[in-house]
Amino acid sequence: MAEVVLADRLAERGVAAVVQSAGLAALVGRGADPTAKELVLEKGLDLSSHRARQLTPALLRSFEVVLVMDAAQQRGVEAILPSARGRVHRIGAWGNFDVPDPYGRDRAAFELALALIERGVEAFVQAFFSP
């Protein structure tokens, strides 16, 4: 969800950026959760082509900024590539919150995660890409 929300917000501001997602424990090749697809579709965004992939050191090296959902993920990402420290940030860092993982939970958990992702993306975009 974060990938499509961030890509959309950056495009709205005319920012050309590559936005991709990867996981620490990804179910490689698997599509997005149906609830996640449904929720972002209600906002005019499309997750239908999403396929999970595993985060690797090479992938980390290829990005200037890496956004994660919570502090545990931040530590996990930094453990994969310690030199990425300083480029890895919680999506909620600008509001001091974590985004709980909704995987395997009900629609309300996905709605909460999406609302927090949107809040974090807005704060990130305002901090770095405001006119």
C-alpha cells in the first residue's frame, strides 16, 4: 500500500522518483492482499500488478531513501546493510508513530495501516518536497 500511495503523492507534486517495495520476510512472487487491493482501489490506486520480493543488500544500495513501517523493520533493514543507516526511516518518523502490519488481520487493521501510511507519506512529502 505504501508503494502506490507514495508514488501517487510524488507524481501529484511532479516529482520523478522510482518507488518500489520489498520485504524482510516477503512471500516472494505473491500478489497484494485482496483487502489492501480493495482499499487502495477505493482511492483510485492500483495494486493489481504488485508482486512481493525480498529485500537484498543490492536493492538497498540502489535507493537513496528507504521507508519502513516500524522500528523493528528499521533495525532489520539496517542489519542487512549497515551502511544504509541514515537512509532508512520509519514512514511515521515525522509524526512519531509506527504502522502496524495488517497481514492476516481483518479489514479494520488494513484501514488503520492505510490511514497511517497516508499520514506518514503526507508528512514525508511535505518535509522533503514542499514548494
